[in-house]
Amino acid sequence: MKFLVDAHLPPSLSRLLTASGHDSVHTQDLPERNLTPDRALNDLSVQEQRVLISKDSDFYYSHLLHQRPWKLLLVRTGNIGTKDFITLFQRHLPAILDALEGHSLVELDRQSVKGVA
């Protein structure tokens, strides 16, 4: 699966996904780096069929109203340290992948993964 990790999340998430056999890009890797506009992230997600992983609820509404980004994993963990977040994400990765197979909008919180749309 292909992923695009938003600036609000650590580059180590992208490295975890790559190490797990996925194609992952962090906004830090893009020409405008973490200043890449949301519109450009949506466009890249659609063009390359990448799942956008973000904490930004603006993408939630954009996806529901305009189906942009292509697929969205919305992170709703609140404030959490990077190490704890990576551990949580790694533990839930199989459920995340399963949910993304059947849904275009998936939410991850500290306890669960759920398909929304």
C-alpha cells in the first residue's frame, strides 16, 4: 500500500511503513517539505493513490465532501509522545491495513481502529 504522512506526524512513521514493505513518503521528503499546502497533498494522494495519514481534521471534511484525499487515515490520539505513537501504530498496523481495504476513511485512536466511510 502507498502512504503519504502529513507534517504533524513524525518522519519515523514513514520509515516504519517503508520497513514494513509499503511505499511511504513524508511531507519532509516533498519539494516544499512540511510547508506543502493541503491542496497539493490532496492532489498527490489522488494522483498516486496514496493513503494520507494526518491529524488534521480539515482533511476529514475534504474527504467527506470531495473525496480528497483518495483515502484518509485520521489520527485521533491527542498529544502522545513519538515513541508511544510509533508503538501504538505498529501494534494496530494489521487492523489499519484491513480497514483501509474496505473503507476510504479510517480513524485511529489510542484504543482502536475503525472504518468510517
